[in-house]
Amino acid sequence: ILLGDGNISLYNIGITFSSEEKEYIQYVCWVIRKLFGVSPKIFRHKSRKAVSIIVNRKLLVDFCQKVGFKMGNKVKHQVDIPTWIKEDKTFARECVRGLFDTDGCFFNHDYVVGGKKYSYFKIAFTSASIPLVSSVAETLINFGFSVRISKNHKDVRIEDAKDVCKYIKEIGSHNNKHLDKIKKWKVA
């Protein structure tokens, strides 16, 4: 989650979401309390539809850096999943879920060929950090998924129907905006 929508500054960590992701914001606050024993502050941005979860703790900033998360601009630093996460299947699965929950999308790809309409449910993760995109693709491949990286190297896509179903079953989501799309897709 921190690799996706988060940031680390000198004295705090922050994670920013759309204000419409109310349930997911509460879930992330719960995770922070469970992992670190601190209650985060929630700030609603007045000029845009966004909410930031902030934890003001220098010790937490130091800990995050010690375990491989970088302070500052993630794109400029071309961040990657820390090695200790990639090397553990449970941590890798949870990390991929957090990245898709924050910077991923579940969508219908509709198109017409020869007058016949086709519609496929797909999943994509987007980041401007090329090492992060590569690591997400590699992790998914290690879990047995077929993936495609876009030409601009900013998207990892799961496009095959059986792999989409496998992702939903084996990795899943904690973000209601994705869970709602999955429910609508299963009904359709």
C-alpha cells in the first residue's frame, strides 16, 4: 500500500486515497494500528476529493527506510519491491495485492470485430517506476499467471480469463471499488 499510494517524508508516512474509498481507508487505518500500534490521523483535502492517512512518527520513518522503502519521490527514485518481500511468497502476494488495490484497476475491455461485440474482464497495475512494474510482472509470473507489460513499460496486465479468475481467487482485493467491479462482472 505504501509503495502504491504512499509517501515517506522526514517525520511521517502518508497514504492518499480518493475520498470515495471510505471502506478501504478504514481498512488501511486498521492495518496500520495492527502492524505498528499507532492510530493514524485522517485528513480530508478541501480542494480535491482526496483523503490522506498520516502517521507522524520518526521511528516509523526510520523503520520503513531500514526495511527498504525510500523517502521522497517514488518515480524519481524508481522504487522497487524490497528483496525481502520478493523472496517470501506470503509477503510477495500481500504486496502485489496492496499495489493492485492502490494503483490497479479491474475493467471490462469491450470491442467490436466484424459486427460482433466482445467483452472481457481484465486487470491492470500502472506505475511510472519501471523496476516496480517489472517486479510485479515477475512476481505474478512466479505465481503462475500469464501477464503482459505494455509497450511504454508502465502497465502490467492480466488479460486471460482463467488468470483473471485465478487472481481474484488466490490474491484478491481488500478495496471495495475493485470488489464491487468483480461482483458486477460475476453477475453479468
